[in-house]
Amino acid sequence: MTTLTTEPVASLLDRLFQQADAATSPAIAEISPQERIRMLQSKTEYLDLYGRLKALWLPVSPETGKLLYMLARLSRAKSIVEFGTSFGISTVHLASALRDNGGGRLITSEFEPSKIERAREHITAAGLIDLVEIRAGDALDTLSTDLPEIVDFLLLDGAKGLYGDILDRVESRLRPGAIVVADNVDMSPEYAARVRSPAGNYMSLSFDKDVELSIKLT
């Protein structure tokens, strides 16, 4: 038995995934798919885009959520940093792993106030809020200071154009063997090239086309 597969987390996640699937946003019809991708990859327009699409959940898939839990358990993570809280689905998966690892700290960042409020409600309902610190604001700022000396696990699932910038802010804290997972990596080609480069300090492997699993080597 695990925290992830027992109550209250199991039924909560089922409900949250159902709500995520049903969520709509009138604002999305105003933005063409091409323009949306361009804004997602932009280093300057992401706040505008995510603000306009704040009703959309944009969660990890159930399969990716389970992968996050398994990787955090396998690595015995105690210190996790997450870029992009949204409504807290991935946060619940990672915090469940921390609980089953015996405790720890998860720092997650989200700039949209309405999402922060909902995420806090969901994490509290899961009984995991004692393990989670939600930082409000632009992650370029919130993840630039006061990070743990050692980070075991980094999840990148916010504005795609910032993946490399967020890695820059956390990289010096990542221990050898630390896990980095990037969702929707197909929208962040510069980041993908960085972690896949033989000259870099990572070993990297793609899952399900758009999930990148990397391990810091030294």
C-alpha cells in the first residue's frame, strides 16, 4: 500500500483528473494553435498566455504522474523542486512519494493566484500540505533564492521557454544522480539539446514523445 494508491489521495486524484479533462477556457479560442505554441516557447510572453488560460488545468497525464511518483521513490528523494504548480496534480504525486520516503520538502512555484488557492486546497485535501511550500510569483524570481543545499529531484512543467533558465537556477544544488523530468519537452528544443548533449553533465532519455528523463552525472 502506498500514499498514492490509498485514501484520501487515490479518489482525490481521480476527481482532479476528471475535472481537468472537463475544463474549458473561452480565451483559448482566441489564440491560434501556432500562436499558442509561439507564446509557450517565448521568454517574455508566457505570463500573458498563462494568465489568459488560467481556467485550463494543463496537468501531467495520469501515466506521467505515476512515473513521477515512482522516480521519486526510487531515488529516495527528500528534497524536490517543481516549476509550475498549476492546480497541484503533479505536486500531489511528488508529495505522496515524499511521504512514503519518510518525509522531506517540496518547493513548488506558481504565478497565477487563483491556481495557487486551488492547488493549496487540493494538497491539503490530500493530507500532504505539511510537505509542500508553494511560492507565489514568477519562478525566475521565486526559485532564485532560498533553495535547499541539496536537491534530489527537479520537475519542469511551466513555461516551456524557461526550462533552461530554471535549470540554471537549480543546477548547482542538484546532487550527482539527481533526477530532472521535463514535461512537453518537444516545446523546449534548446533545453532538450542541452540535456542530451554528450558534452553535457546529464544522461537523458525520452518517454512517450514529450517527457524527458535526465540524470545529473556529477
